[in-house]
Amino acid sequence: MMAMGEMWASLGSAMASIMFVWTMYQNYFPYELRVQIRRFGEKLRSFVYPYIQIIFPEYQGDGFERSRAFVAIERYLDKNSTKQAKRLRANVIQDCEQIVLSMQEAEEVTDEYERIKLWWSSSKHAPPTQSFSIYPREEAKRYFTLTFHKKHREIITKMYLKHVLDQGKAITVSQRQRKLYTNNKSEGWYGYRRTMWSSVVFEHPSTFDTLAMEPKKKQEIIDDLITFSKSKDYYAKIGKAWKRGYLLYGPPGTGKSSMIAAMATFMKYDVYDLELTSVKDNTELRKLLIDTSGKAIIVIEDIDCSLDLTGQREKKKEKNEDEKDENDPVKKKMKNMEEKKSSQVTLSGLLNFIDGLWSALGGEKLIVFTTNFVEKLDPALIRRGRMDKHIELSYCRFEAFKVLAKNYLDIESHNLFSEIEHMLEETNVTPADVAENLMPKAAGEGADICLERLIKAIEQAKEDARLKAEEEAKLKAEEEERLRAEKEEKEKQKEGDSEVKSSEETLTKGVKENGEEVKEKGKVAS
């Protein structure tokens, strides 16, 4: 017992001596000298301690912005933290669909890369004690520490850290809530809470599985999207911006909007729905492009109706006609009002938006145009390099019908399928019309009732198409008859004009001859 008491007394004396020496060191040694001593101590420590540490603070710069590296590391360590750490911190991050679990302070987890063992630890830097103040107390700042053997410095700094950041960003993207954006008018772009885009959570249920389309064509689009998402280095190698253009065209109701939603769901991209009519000019269009993020689809639907882009090259031909209207004060006033209301976005501005210098900002973007009348668009707007892939979404055929039957009625075969197949080959019906007729309208409606209703709808569509064709043929015949009659009338008028001219010439000649005879008789008489 005496020996134990003496040991504790010696320990207490040693602790008191250490505290006295530390106090003297802190109070009487100049700061510059303490720094030099600390540096010398670190050098001595490096000879016997073979490990390197890298610190990643939670905040950077002025302390108001969270470090992207810290966030990426936190998401990367989520899996290891859940398995190894005993104390976890649960965070609900903005725009994330899941709860993020990270290490609590003073916890450590291990990781392995290329058979190299590494250690990650989480720590907190407490702020200095403050006296009474009207300002809120500064919060403790967290940081991650990576520890590894110094012989692996090259691999860790050049390969492992890039791997961690890329994986962390990929996890963030896969777990985030996707957004659907629409552009605001420029009047709301300025001020304290300025925003060029408004957004809602994108929750469209359309996927490639539910898309009414031929399986071969559908798989071709999926393969194209996968190839694009993995081609960042390839695009850099060939000197092109990492973006791709898609032109979706076809009659109304053929699934162009559903295709866009399926692409966004498959790629896990945000969607920017750009309304061109609310954009004042090319400068505003460029600013909107700058304010978009990567991993996004920029959509302009019904581009043939959005602006008068297709006819801008032909406006010079109409200049003479416009000059005639300038003398009319009413027409002039109406024209000025129309010009003030309309957007000043030009075809040139839109072309620069698609593949100009600014289009490379953000990277990994899809630009999608939709139109019902592809022939109306300027060839420069839809050429390869701008709209790289043209996808025609046409009328519903049997392969697309089977997808809809599986989705709406949960059937893959039926005795009416052969009749429907034959009818769909002869009649143009949109997938939207087919889907509407396959959808049960009352409780208890089964596949038989829905398919019979579809058959009647196709028969009606066929009859409507026949009547429309007859009406068009009748109108065409009437127009041809009218043109023929006008031609005959012009020919008759021309013949009449020729006869009148001939009679006038004969009369003139006769008068002239009579005059000469009278003149000759006068000479003889004299």
C-alpha cells in the first residue's frame, strides 16, 4: 500500500511539474520561437513516424460555403461508416432522397485501395472560449483526416483521392432528388432572392419499360445514352463538348414528352424546360444556359411553334410588302405592338446556344428538341453536330401495342391480338389514342371489353381517315377544276385580245389605203 501511495505521489508531482513547465512555455516563450520549436519537433517526429496525414475541412474560403471535397468524402465513407463506426451522425441533406450517415467525432474507419490500407477519422475543432457577447457563439468545425504510409504518397495523391471524389459525386447524383426547371421572365432575375429558374421535384413515372415503342428501336436509344454517359474522356480526346443533341419528331400523341421523361429517369438527370417565348433576346438565352448544371436535359418542346425561327431567312423577301403597310397608321401601330411583345431570340442565337463556345459549360448535357413538323425547321438547326440523333416517333404499330397491353391490361396475348395487328397495319392511330381505349373506364372492365373498345376506335379512325381522304380529294379536284377554268378563261381572253388587235390593224390599214386613194384622185383632178 505504501508503494502504491508513493507511486501516485510521484505521478502527481510529475504532472504538476509538466503543467508548470507548459505554463512557463506558453507565457514566456515568444510566439516565433514556439513556432520554430514546433517545426523542429515535427521534423524529429517524421523520422520515427512513417505516416502522412491529409486534412479535409468541412468549410472553405470565408467559412460560409461547405467544401465540395468534404461532402464527396462524406458520401463515399457512408458505406464504410455504416459497417464499422459505432457512433454515427444522421444528416438530411437538401435535395437528397435518403438519410446520410457519417462518422461521429473521434471515430475511425479503414479503407483499402489497390491493396493499400488507409484510415479515415472524423474530428472537430472547437472554437476558443468567448466571453459574454451579443453575437452567437461560433460552431465547432468538423474535418476528416486521411492517414496512410508515406511510401504510397504517389498513388494516394494522384489516384486514390480522385477515385474518392468521383465515387462520392456519383453517389450524390444517384441519391439526389431530380428537379424539373422552367425559366422565369427576366424581371425576376435580380434582387436578393434572384433566380433564373424555378423548380419542382421531378416525379414523372415514365420509363423505357412503359414507353410504347418497338423494342429494337428502344434498345438502340438506351445503348446510345449509356455510351454518351461513359464518354467523357472520348469527347475530350476528339475536342468536342460533352453534350449530345436529340431531335424527337412525329405526329401529336406519339410519346415525345414521355420519351424525354424516360430519358431523364434512366440517366438520373435534371430537366430544364426552356420556354423560348419568355426569353427577350440572345443575351438572356446565353445567361440561362450558364445557369444550368451538368447531368441535365435541356428541352425545347414544339420548337417549330416556339418562335418564328424557320422563316427568318425569308423575311427579306417580304420587305417590299411591309413597306406598303407602313402608310397605313392602324397596321403600323399593330405591327409595333407585336414587335414589342415578341421575343428577339434569333436563329443565330439559338445555334450558338446549341453548339457555340458557351455550350461546353457544365458538361454532360443532353439537348432535346421536339416538333410535329420537322420539314418546317431550318436545316442548319437540325444538322448532325447540333441534333446528333434524329428519332421519329410515329403511329402505333403492333410491337408498341403489345407494350401498352402489358402496361394497361397486364396481358401478353389474347385472341383479339391478330385482328388488332392487322388493323394497326392499315390504320394510323397514335399511342395516346390506343392507351386511352385500353384504360378501364369502370370497375369490372376486363381485357375483353377494353380490346373490343379499341377495335371500334380503330374502325372509326379508319372511317374518319377515309372521309378525310375523300374530302381532300374533292377539294383537290375542285381546285384543279378552278385552275383549269381560270386557264381557259385566260386563253379565251388572250384569243379575244388577239382578234381585237387584228381588227384594229385591218381597220387602220383600210383607212390608210382610202386616204392614199383620195390623195391620188386629188392629184389627178388638179
